[in-house]
Amino acid sequence: MLGLGRAAAAGSGRWVRGRCRLLPMAKSKFEYVRDFEADDTCLPNCWVVVRLDGRNFHRFSEQHKFKKPNDDRALHLMTKCAQTVMEELEDITIAYGQSDEYSFVFKKKSRWFKRRASKFMTHVVSQFASSYVFYWKDYFKDQQLLYPPGFDARIVLYPSNQNLKDYLSWRQADCHINNLYNTVFWMLVQRSGLTPVQAQDRLQGTLAGDKNEILFSEFNINYNNEPLMYRKGTVLVWQKVNEAMTKKIKLPKEAEEKEVEVTRTRTKVVPLHCDIIGDQFWEEYPEILAEDS
């Protein structure tokens, strides 16, 4: 409080919040250092995409004994963190995730933090990372978190709706390519007894058809029957859902309150496992790309 008193005595047009009241902030000769801050304002009228990736997650997954090729606990935890990001931050219209990555799409007309790229990135990464640690025990009940996970992010601007759709299509195509490879790879290691190097050599130069044939002929696995979450990833959208709840109300001429069931409509972040490369998804959710979204 002594420092705030000195600031108040100096006087200024800028303000900082004290415990009980607002006090002016002092100017000083050192304020010139703010001139070195770079302008990182994102271009207007562009979709702002923040893609987040796990840092050294190959090691992290081994240390924490993730199941191969897919660990439902890890995938659901990532989705929970992404849902938290969408609920806590502003202007995210859709998100897409697979493996250890998630992409968050901010509205074209968003003015959140004056469209500063550093704010978009740091808020997404910090909210996601803290949620990962916070919710870990809900998904890995028997596995202790051995050390804090790390995440990095990048920001990309897409000026047109088609650019954005192509970006999300690219990420989903990447999900399919990686999951098909990993499914065959780990079947060769876990069920055929190959070493990782031998499995990698076996798959070198193979096409998607070759991998599907190995899965079917050697392991009786039809890749098309694998869970959609593995093959398509997870799409997060805003949806209106009806929720039933019990409420106590006092009826006229009744002495005691009675419990009645009421239904209310809420807008929630809902996970979907579906194709987003074709047109059907975008026809079902036109509000995502709406100009006034």
C-alpha cells in the first residue's frame, strides 16, 4: 500500500486497481521500454486458428504407460481440456483434435484482446495445460502424473471459408494417415512379435491398401470398423441441448414445496466424431461459417 500511495502522489492519467479503490499509476523515465513491444495484431476479416501440440509427447506417453495404438483415457482428457478452452475463452466457433494436438478456430470478426496473436496463443496454451493437469486424475485414476506436460502452439490466419475448411480437412486426413499406420505398426509389434525396427521396415513403402490388407489378412481387423474417434478425430461444436433438472417450487394453496422436473435449453460444447472433409457436416452446421457468427 505504501507503493500505491507514492503512485497516487505522483499523479497520472493511467490507473491501477487497489484493494478498495482506484489509484493512479506513476509515469517514470523507464516507460520508453514499451516502445520495443512488437505489434502482433492479427489481420482483420481472417479466421484465427491456434493449433496446440504436445511437447515431447512420445516420451510423455511412454513414461505414463499410454496404451498403443490409442489410449481412450488420453484422448478423452485432451477433449475435456479443449472443451474447457472453448467454454472459458471467447469467440471460438469450432475446434478439432486428434492424438496430442488440437486446433481452435476464432471467429473472423473477433475483437478479443484487440486480435493480438500473443494473447490468442498464450491464453489457449495456458488454459489447456492447466486443465490437463487439473483433470488428469479423472481419466488416469491409477496412474500418477509423474511430471508436468508441456504444450506449444502456433497461430495461422485464413482469409476465406474455403481456406479454413481445407485446413481442417488437412488435419483430419492427417489423423487417418497416422492412425492407419499406427494401428498396423502396433499389431505387428504386439501380436506378431516384431521389434519396432522390424515393423517399420515391413511397412516402408506400403500404401493405404497394403496396410488395410495386412490388418485384415493377418489380424482379421477391418479398419473401417475401428472407432470413429480413432479414424476421424474429434470435432467440438456449440449445440443447443435440453437438460432435465429437479426444482423445488411452491404451488398456490400448498403449504410445502414440491419437487418437479423441468427442462431447460443450454448451449454446450459437444464432441462429434464425424467426417468434416465432405459437405454434409458444413450443411448441418452452417452457423460455424456464418458471417455474423
